[in-house]
Amino acid sequence: MELKPGLTATLTVARKADFGYFLTDGKTDILLHSRETKGDLEIGSTLEVFLYLDHQNRLSATMETPIVKNDEFAWLEVIQVKKGHGVFLYNGIKRDLFVSMDELPGDEIYWPIRGDKLPVSLDWDKKGRLMGVLVRGLPIERLAEKADPIVLNQDISGTIYHYADEGALIFTDKSYLAFLHDDEMIGTYRIGEKIRARVIYVREDGRINVTTKALRSERQKDDAAKLLEYLEANNGSMPFGDKSSPESIKAAFNISKASFKRALGKLIKEGKIEQRHGWTYLKGQQ
């Protein structure tokens, strides 16, 4: 077999050196550094090793077991982000696995940060160097479980592993495939980021749609609290009412006019505010 980084190979211990051992397949000698061994080795014995390129770009071996090898894939943790280049992942050995920026979203705001996890397999660039490539599609879909309709309205946790045209794809802790539409997002999320979301739809094929927005009742409560806080900070009055423009409401409270009107209605019903001449006042405020 061809000896190249990213593969496991069974090699023979050919000779010992001051800094380790040289292994061979009968044609090529490969260094197994002393820091990569597990105890003393006998000359002529065989062992299985993982091949990688060291810092001097030499094909080397380790007896450590990588998390991903050969044709496998796994979720690896990001340990370093190099802006404008890519990210490095921990693969269970001393040599970290590099994922190029070509594999990542064009906008770095969506790049993972240290501690995030990405699904990756191994590949090689044009120079034969080992690289990590992001996994999506069938390899992940084969691992997925079908969600039962009982999960509707339940909270789930999962990791964003890919951005599609209209939203993010998530692999949940219970192995469900989930889709988070752009309209159901609060803020922006990174690939590799673990998030919590609420199930809003269970498809016939067992996939789910989720949202990170709060329930309408909870959002209404939060929006109402926001309006009360504004009134209390402005002597109990504000130049906004149900006739105010969506633009002015968005600028002042960062909510839609529909949300603003629902919050107003809630506070009026509770007897906390009143409206006069296009303004809104705390009840009893002159």
C-alpha cells in the first residue's frame, strides 16, 4: 500500500536511533520519534502506526491513536483559529489537523471559535499534505434518528454543522436532523456552535424544524417589560403609540410594530399604561 499521511500502516521496526526508531515496509523508512512510542520496541517486531507529516514536512509515525483516520469521520474540537487561513482541530495526537478557510463560510463571523466542534474527515491537498474537510450530507444523514412527533414544542440541543441557502443545519444531541430557518434565528450562529432551540415542526421523514425565538407569550412579556423600562426612564411618558411608524419603533426598541402593539395591548389590559394624543403614559401620569 502507498504510505501517506492520514493512513494507518503495519510496519516493521528496522533499527533504533538516539531519537527514536526507524520503521519500514521494505521500501521506505519512516521515523517513529521516541516521544511517539509506548515503551521499548524490539528490532524486527511489527506494529500498527498512524502516519502524519511532522513540522519539517517529513512523513513520520506515531503509536498514538488518532480520533479520525483513514476513511472515517468524527466531531473534532477547534483548538486554534488562524484568521485568513483556517482552523486547527485536535485529532488525538500531537499534530493538529488543519481545516482550510476554503472549507469555512466566506464571512468569518460564522467561523467556529475555540471549543466548537466540527464534523470532519481526512483529505490531501495538491502537495500531499493531510487536511481536514467538513462533512455534510449522506455521512451525517446515515447517523440520524427519526424524531417522534412527541418532541414538538420541546427544547433540544445540537451543533450547527452547515449553512444552507435559507438557514442552518443542526445535528442534535439525540441524533435528529434539524433545520433552523433564517427567520427563526435570534442573532447569528457559528458553524460548530452548540445551541438550544425549540421544535416547531416534525416532518414526516423524522426531520425537525426549530426556532431560537421565545414563545410569543414570552416575547410579549419581554417586550412589555422593555416598554415599561423605557417609560420609567423617561418620566413616565413616550412619544410612541399604536399609530407610530414601524421605523421609529424599530429604532427605539428594536422590535417590530406588531410586537410593539401586542406589548402595548398587554400593558393596557393590565392597567399599567394609557394612550393620549399619540403618546403613551404610565397609568396616572399627567
